[in-house]
Amino acid sequence: HLSLSVHLFIYLYTLLLYVVKIYLSFFSGCRAEENVKQPTEEVMVVEGQPATLTCLFDTTDPSPYLFWYKQLANVNPMFMLRRDKFSPGETNTEFKERFDARLNFTAKSVPLTIQRVQLSDSAVYYCALRPTVTTGYTAPLQKL
């Protein structure tokens, strides 16, 4: 009887796993995904030249907020700018002179442009989609 009970338990457990797998695969296909991608991990630029950091996003939100942050080593990320579909957005005073981003809702991108790159621009730059999805460049800009 013990052997039959064990086999029955294994059968029911396996059946339950299949039901859970079917349920998850069905409902995960219906879930809206929110994400950002920064396809280029490292950007090398000659000092004084412009640089563009790519940020692609996917959202079901008709009016998303996109952010850029700069993080120096051993320091918390610093807010640089915010862009959205229906306003000019907001730029931190420290970044107004050389940093800009244009939200292209059709292309689902918000590239960050840095004019006249300086060595002090070496940092990790994060693109974020409100409220929580972020990704970042993992290597600093380097002077050539």
C-alpha cells in the first residue's frame, strides 16, 4: 500500500506541476511588460566631442516618464533629467548646459546627448522608466 501511495503522490504532484506550468505560460503572455534597455554597455569618446547614450523603452503607459541618472563611483545616483510626452520635462541645473535628451515616443527611445565630453563625465549613466525599471551602462566614458 505504501508503494501505491507514493506513486499516487508522485502522479498528483506531477499533474499539479503541469497545471501550474500551463497557467503561468497562459497568463504570462497576457501580462504587460514595462522595460528599458541600454544596448551599448561602454562608450568611448574623444574629449571635447559629443556622445550619445541609447535608451530604448517598452511600456503600455500612454504617457510615460523617462529619467536619466548619473552615478559616480561610491556615490548615490544623481537625477539628471526627466522627459515625458506632453511637456518639455525637467533638467537638473547642474546638467542644463551640456546634457539633453529627446523623447521619441514613436521609436520608443530617449537618447542622452552629452556635448563637449569632459573627463569628469566618466560615470555610470542609468535610464529609468517610471516607476521602477532601470538599467545602466556598466563602464565609464573614457578619454582617448
